[in-house]
Amino acid sequence: MSSLPKKSVLDTMTQKLVESQAWRSLFRHGYPDTPLNQSLVMMGNVFLHLHPVKVSRQAMKITYTWCMGGITFFLFLLLTLTGVFLMFYYVPDTNQAYQNINQLSTVVSFGHLTRNMHRWAAHLMVVSVTLHMIRVFYHGAYKPPREFNWVIGVLLFLMTLFLSFTGYLLPWDQIAIWAITVGTNFAPYTPIVGDPVYKVLVGGSSVTQITLVRFYVGHVILFPLVVALLMAVHFWRIRKDGGAAGPPPPSRRELEARTERAVAGSAQQ
């Protein structure tokens, strides 16, 4: 008699599934039931491979990072979804924009909720990015080899501010018009590039229809694409630098020095 345990129906179906041609066409490695298969699945998946192979135990503590980077990414996704919904009911025209906002709040189903979700998510994203930058600076995570990723983070912080600034004009009410008027009037005082920057932002001598269209294009196309690209680079660098916020991986010189000390210590013994 065979001493092997009899497989259950579920185990048999699972084995047939993972050995099928359809499964192998989607997942090129076996079921992640062994350390080797787990590593192969991680390295062969476009989403899972963003995670580093090893993560510092200290970096996994919620009280160490407060998950500010993850919260910011979640808010960006939420802003993208709610923003696409709002685009169906908004026309960047000075004669219709304010009416579109009122209709969103009074006529469109879940329009008022979606707009408030978009507005509050934008405010919270600015706050979370700021807290994330403060946390990274406080823990010294900007030091080598993470200095490049710190620069990417600063660019993401600036892009977040630009997204908030361009979105502020879109309701086209008195608060938005005069706030953007005051904000853009600072541009001409910038040395050397002040006047060209003002003309690019406003498109004239005052906030008009041209300004609204430019802010709309920047808010829904230009800056989101830049942010998405920088986020991809940011996540990639996090993986290459050895994790989110733990101590940086030792350099090659440090590893060689440790090896030399270990060899010298064993020789003395």
C-alpha cells in the first residue's frame, strides 16, 4: 500500500490549474509554494518586482514611516478617478465653468460628493507630501545613496503644488479668479525668467479665457503625466536603494573592509 496521503479535490484542482497552459501563459513560474518560486514570481511580475528583495525590519514599522508615501500615492489615485468623473461634466469656458460646478453640486448624481472628495483629497495630498518630506529629512533618508531619489521627491512636491495651484482656478468663481491673479502676479518679479513665465502662465496681461484653458490642460494632462512618470522613477529608486526608509545598504568599499577585518580576525585566531 502507498504511504502517500490522498490529495483532496481542492488540491487536485489547484495542481491542474497551475500546470495548465493558460496558467503558464500568464504566470511563467510555478505556484509560489517554495522560496525559489516566490522569488521568481516577485521578479517576474511588473507590480511585485517594485518591492525590494529584502526590507529592513525597522523600515516596516508603521511608527517609522507613518506610511506617508503610500497615503500620497493612494490620494493621487483617488484624485485621478474623481478627476476623470468631473471631466465629463466640466467645460473650460469662462461662460460655462461656474455653471458646470453648480450643476455638479445640485443636478449630477453623486456630483457634490465626488467634487468634495476631489477637493479634500487635493488638500490632504499637499499635507501628506509635506509630512513625507519632513519625515525623510528627519531620518536622513536623503543621504547617499538616496540623494537622487530625494531630488525626485522634491520635484514631486513641486508638481503637487502646481497641480493644486492650477486646479484652484477651474471653478471660475471670484475667489479663484482673484487668488490666481495675485499668485501669477508674483511671477514677473522672478529674476531673468519672470516675464516669460508670466506670459506662459497667463497668456496675456490678465486672467482670461486663455488662462483658464492653459490651467485646465496643465491640471488634467501635463502635470498628472509628469507626476506619474516621476512616481515610477521614485518607486524604482526605492527598490534599488534597498527599501523605503531603512538604513542604506553598505557600499562595496564597506563590504570589502568588513571582509578584510573578518579574514584578519580569523587569521589571528
